[in-house]
Amino acid sequence: MKAIQSETSQVCGLSPEYDPWDPIVSLRKYGRHTLTSVEMTVTNLCNMRCEHCAVGDSLTMKEGEMLPLKTMLDRLEEVEHLETISITGGEPMFRASTVDEVIVPLLQYAKSRGLRSQINSNLTMPYSRYEKLLPYLDVMHISFNYVNGDDFHEVGFAGSAHPVAKEAAYRLYDTMIANAERLSADGMFISAESMINYRTHRKLPEIHRLIGEMGCRRHEVHPMYASSFASSLPMLSLAETAAAIHELLDTRDPEMWMLFGTLPFFACSEEGRDLELIRRLRSEKKVTVRNDPDGRNRVNVNLFTGDVFVTDFADIPAFGNIAARKLDDIFAEWLDRHPLNQTVNCHCEAAGCCGPNLLVKDMYYQNLDFKSRKAITL
């Protein structure tokens, strides 16, 4: 087994000063984008059908056969500079057998190698399944876009093929909150992500308050982009998105770590509004802006097919398979030769920015060449 990565990763807790998922960290360390993070899709089952779900089109009612876990562990072992893993779905905790036979062994491997780990879950499963993760997991990542049970019902089951009773949704909502409170009390680092979209952009202060009351250690905020399952939802303008962020910053708990990601605002912009927001984000206490890891230092592996994606979003086809090739080799080909990557593969050290991801560029900047721009002095 490979040696533990670094003394820092062993002794330093996650914090605004230490976020190993941000590709700017590995870019500065190695001088180019490097595969340091692998995300794995461990299920296509889910008990919810959220309207904003990026993988909603791939969800199924019956699970297929998974590849042998050893295949994935062997491929992880080959990744030279691996620092983090993420586990996603579907709802990874949907089946107890998946927890016992796949998730816990993956987390044990990560722990033994000194890697950081994250799971994406809706926290509506029995507490006993989450309790098994306490000795190993670094980050429990949840989506939280609600101010009450009615919001949860409307958002969480908007894509369901059959009507879901409000009472059933309320029970899951209460379970999610109870699990978050209990896991937080038991020492789990919960990072609650909220989407900035047409439903939430005026509710973010209240959503933030509830996240704090659940004991979450971090609030992640990401604008929603039209992709796959969520491609038909109305999108906010850049001005509306910026206004929502300012309102949230005005009212937030300054002691909670707030992480913004996939923002459509850049230091090379000529818009004064954009630069004003960037200046504020840089000056706020315990606020960080994470560069998107997908395709920069992370790939997604589907554990049913072995296919490798730049992201778990279904819009971008697979560009390799672990049956035949090492992940480092697949990533290198994406980085150096894939035409999609060449459209967004820019880096500005002055701004600490890795440029837009594919979704951001397609939504707001289709005709803009970011490689020809330079950061405005902030």
C-alpha cells in the first residue's frame, strides 16, 4: 500500500485554510493539474427525485451488478498523488448491503492511506447506517435547500413518477434534520450545500440559519446550472445570483465556514459588479471560493460499468474505462488532448483561479476565450 501522503493530511483538520478538494492546491504543488481526487458512483438507487438533481436521468428502480470492489481498490492504489475520495449516487446509503460491502471498505482504505473522504447523502436513511461511518469519514455532504417540510416535499419529489404524500415527505424531512443534529453531536463534519436557484435565491439567509441549528460545520453554496435532469428549470441572471450572495453574506453566521463553488464570477471580468463581489468574498471571515475539481484534479468512476467521467453529470460522455487503463493515464489524456478540456483549461495564479468549468462557460460565456484574459487588480 502506498505511503501516507503527507504530514499535513494526517494532522491538519479541514478548514478554510486547508481544502484538499480545491484543484488550486495540487496545481501549485505539482505545477500542473494532477489527479489527486477520485469520485465513485456506488448506486443508481434513490428514495427521492429532486428537481435539481444532476444525475436524475440515470436513477433506476433496480440495481445492476457492481464490479468487484477489488478492481476499484487496485485502480485507486495506482493513483500516484491521490489525496481525496468522494462517494456518490443515487443515495449511497440506500441499501445497508452497499454500506457494509462497499462504502465502509472504501473508507477504511482511505483512512489507512491517509486520504480525506466525503460522501454525498440526503441523510434520510436509518441512523445506524451513518453511525458505521463515524470512525472513518471526513465529510458528510448533504443538499439542503429548504425552509420547511413543504419546500422539501416540492423540491425533493418534483421528479417522481408518482405523487408522494406530504406526510411521507415530512417524515423524511424530520429524519434528515434529526440525523444531522445527532451526527453533528457525535462529531461528524457535515457540510450542507445549498443551490442558488429560482426557488432559493431569496431564502438563503433562512436556509443558512437552519443549517447552523442542525450543527453543520460548513455551508456550501453553488449556483445551479442547466444540466441533464435539471436542464429545463429556469435559470437566474448573473445579477440575481450576485444579489443572492450579497444578501447571504449580509446575514450569515461569521463563525461558520462558508464555501462557495462553481461561481460564474471571475477576476478577469470587466464588470464592476463581478469585481465588487470577488473583493467581498476575499475579505469575508471564514469564506472560501473553491475552484471546481471536476476535470481539474478529479474524475468520476461508475462502479457498475467502470466508465470514467469528468463529472457524474450525464451530459459529458465517458472518456475511459478502468477495465483497460490506469486512472492517471485516462486523466492525462483528458487533460492534454480532450477538445472539451481545451476550452476551459486556463489558470490565473494572480487570482488563484482555475477558470470556468464547462457548465459555467456554456451557460454564461459561450463565446468568451478565457485564456486571452487577465485578472484585474483587485
